Amino acid sequence: MIAPRVVLVAEDDVFVRNLINTVLTRAGYSVLLAADGTEALELSRHFAGEIDLLLSDVMMPGIDGLKLAAKIHEERPGTPALLISGKTSSEIVQGNVLFDFLAKPFVPAQLKAKLDEIMNRDSGGRDFPAMEEI
């Protein structure tokens, strides 16, 4: 049997975090839940297995989603990140590294479609999508 893909979720809003957990679990993903970026970074550092995706809110207390995504990328090269926010995708750029983005509010079907897109993407040697793909 193939192990489920693991998604590390960092979201400070308990309602949104629970919604994401429900959607991902029903879609067959294994989920690591964190209430903020600091907790997510600790979960990542103590999780021995592979993390297939980081899904993080951008605006969180402590370590925000951009800093978290950059740190996860540094510590776990090749791990893609999906950032969620009420801000526009043009604001989700950290240096020259671009991250996948999903605007809030979203419905479960949009979240699942975005996850499927990321998980099924042929990386073609790139860690993250080109600007025109966002």
C-alpha cells in the first residue's frame, strides 16, 4: 500500500485550520497541523518522514507564512509551498522565489483542485512555478 502524501498545515485561524484538515483528510492526505509558523517549523524539524507540501497562511503571528515557506524550503529542499491569504498573488513573492497561491476565501473544491495541481505537477527541474503560472 502506498503511504498517503503528507501536508504540513500552518494556519492561525482555528476554523480555517479545521476546514483545511477536513478537506485534506477526506482527500486522502496525511495532515500535520500547526497553529502558527513557529509550531509548523518545529513539527517539520521533528517529523522524520517526507513532507510533500507546506500549506500556510501568509499572515500569522511570530513566523509568517513567507518566512516559514523559505525556511522549510531551506531545510527540506524541493518541498513545495502553497500560501493562502486574502492578499493578491502579486504579494506572494520572497526574493526571487515564487510560491503557489490560493486566495481566501476559497471553497473546499478549489483547495483540493489546487493541491492536486501542485502534487501532480511535472516539476521539470524547477522548485516553484514561473510567474506566469501563478
